[in-house]
Amino acid sequence: MLAVTACSSGGSSAAGKATDAEPVAATAAPTDPGLAVAAAPAGAGAPSAVARADKGTGVKAAKSSLKVASFDQKSGKAVIAAAPAAGKKKPDKGVAPKPSQSAREGVAVGDVIASAPAPGAPHGVLAKVTKVVGATDKGTEVNTAPATLDALLGDSEAKGKVPVDPSAVKVVPLMKGVQVSWTKPDGIHAGPKGAKVPLGNLRLDVGASIPTPEGSPVSAEASASGFVQLAPEVDFSYNGKGTGSSGGPGTASLALNGDWSSAWELKGEAKATTEGKPLRLPFAKLHADPVLQVGPVPVVVNLDLTCYLQVDAEGKLSVDVKQEMKGDFTVGGSYSWGKGWTGISKANSEVSPVRATASASGKVKASLGTEASVGLYGAVGVSADLAPYLRAEGEASATASSDGKASASGKWAAYGGVDLTGALSAHLKIFGTPLFERRIPLDLYHHEWKLAGGEGSVSTPKNGVAPKKKAAAS
């Protein structure tokens, strides 16, 4: 898929020839409804687009057969190809087309190219043509520079949410015992037999003893097992109206949201201490480049996720905690002309019945989290960390006297919680909005609740009679 908009008619002589080309498609009237936002078709049926400036109506996009045949990210050089015109004989193999034919393909200085992933550009292309180099046997070679989306979408309006196809997500396991599952509407299933995964969800199961690198400050005999399940979707919006003469969009936003669930258990003994530096153990990396079709314009979203287990321990504590959680989340950025960019950070959670016990003295906190980054055309705009966790702590004390009496007491508690953190980066300028100098942190979301707890005491008299035991639990 490709979108091109002619922003100027000046430049080189090659550009002058291009401006004499026949219009690819008429621009839409300014009263047209907003552009639809949907998942772009894949394969041979994937549409491409070209957009041209039309005085008084803003920049609009229209369908075209143009495509990016190759792209060099370091130099910005690209080769733009097009299907032969009707009735025209295709050039013999190895014979370059004449410059006049290349000109009629509509590639000119000032054109803005938007393309789905292409050879040399795995994250898509959004660039402005700065020079038409000439014709090759693969198409027209051009030099480009970075561009922004407002050059393509102009005064259009677009808003929509698009689910990420789980089968299109590339998963790289980082630990042994990681299994990936998903199901498609046609019944195709991936993953362990018997794993029930709702449509649109991606599930990762992990089950192993907590590994600790050699020389690590924590020695763990605890084990974690369970799964994390995600149904991510991309929320995109753009409104090019209402900015007066300032240029750029009036509003824009990019966010990642969706449902998530987890069911997992931390069991065993964690001892020693991480010295305030939690031990983070990534167990899988995920990547996808879903393409949104905003009208005829392909907008490439880059999604990276890292699932991890993190352990923070102090002292010695035996734990047996099981928890089931589910909820939804939204992380992203929202722009409003006159106010600038603000972060979006929301999460909801629901807890199912749990089991929690602990003994001895110490503290342990284990998170089964997901780091996420979302961007456009290879530029990260939003980063976030969603971390559901279990936390347990125990405290024991013992006393003895010279008359032989002794007593012991202790208390423990287990908690569940979820943290959501993140930030916006300057790369969100890709919408055509003003650049901000610093990363903008998202509002911290933190919620914790008590799962279980208890306390008790034991006294031993001098005569050795069976001790009296007092206990209470909450």
C-alpha cells in the first residue's frame, strides 16, 4: 500500500513533467463524512493510495497502483513503481522505461509517500520526495526526507479502533517452558491442545522455577506458573479542522487498549535480598506491525511487547499464593490544538478467589507484567508498563527467659495489585503537531488490595505442659 500527496509543483525539471500527469483520482468534497479506520487487507488485495493537493479543499487521498519497490532507511532513497498504463506494452526485462513514462507515474518533488511495510522498510514508510533521481528497471528512484501525517490527511477527520490479529504477532520465547496460543474465526488454532483461547486473544503460558543468574544477590527456590492473555487493539483518531492558519491537526490521538487476564501462582521459598534492585526476568518478546487503513491512506502502527516476571525479596519467606485477575487498560497520548499533548493512562481489574499463605520473616513481591511500546512508521510514541503483582510479607518473633518460659508470635499478609506507568515521546510529532522537548510521563495508576492474612502466638510454660495456642486470622 502507498499514499502520495503532491505538496508543490516546483523543483526539478523531472518534477515539472510529473505535474502534467493525468489526475489519478478526483479529490473528495469538504462535506464528505470522516474517513473510515479499519484493518488493511493483506496480500495481493491490499489497496494503495495517492493523494493530490486541490486548492480550497485541503489534501485528500485517492486509490492508486503506486507502491514502494525498495527503500533505504539510512540514505532515504526509494524506488517507486506503478502498474503499466492500460494498453501500454510492458518494457522488456532489463530495459529501463523512458523518463516520460516515469513522469506519468506521478512521482514528483514535494510528494508525500505513505506505505505499508515494504522491502527495506519493515515498519512502513512516511516520507516526502526531495528529488527525482531518474528511471530504473524497477521504477522511479527518488530521494526522500521524513514527513508527517497531516501532509496526507489534511483537514480530514478519522477515528476508529482496530484489533491486532494475534496470528500476525511474532513471538520470541526468552525462557524454556513458554507456550503461545491463539484461535482464529476459521477454527485454526495454535498452541497446546486443550488451551481455550477466545477469538482475538493471544495467550502465553509459562511454568518453571524462577531462574537466577549466577552471582545474583537473590537465591530463589520459588516457582511461578500460569498465563497472561491479551487482546490488544489500536485506537487512532485525527481531526484536521479547527486550527486556523497554524497548520497541523486540531486534535489527534494514538493509544493501545484492550482486555487482559492472568492466572498464576507463586510457590516456594525466596530468600536473601535483591537489595532494592528487583530481579526482572523477561520470558517472551512480541512484535507486530498492523496496518490501519485510514480512508485510502495506510497508517503503519508498530507494536512491541515484552512479558516478564519480576521478583523483589528481602529476608526469608515461604509463600503459596494463587491469584486470578482480569481487566482492561488504555495507554496513549491525546493532542488538542492550544493545549498540546497529554497522557492517557487507565486500568480496571477484577479479582477471582485466591489462595494465600506465608510463613517466617521477610517480604517478597512478584509481578507478571508487560512492557509495551506503540509507534507509527518505526518511531516509538508511547511506552507503558502494565504490571499485575502479588505481594506477601511475614514477621515472626520469639522470646525466652531464664525460668524456661518461651513464646513465639507472628503475623503475615498477602496483597494483590496492579501498577501502570509510561510516557509519551517527541516522536508523536509524526501527526504534524508541535514538537515537545521532554518525555511526558503518564499519570501513575496504582491499586492494591488485601488478599489474606493472619497472626498467632504460642507460649511454653516451665513445667513442659502442652502450650496454649492463640490464633486469629483476617
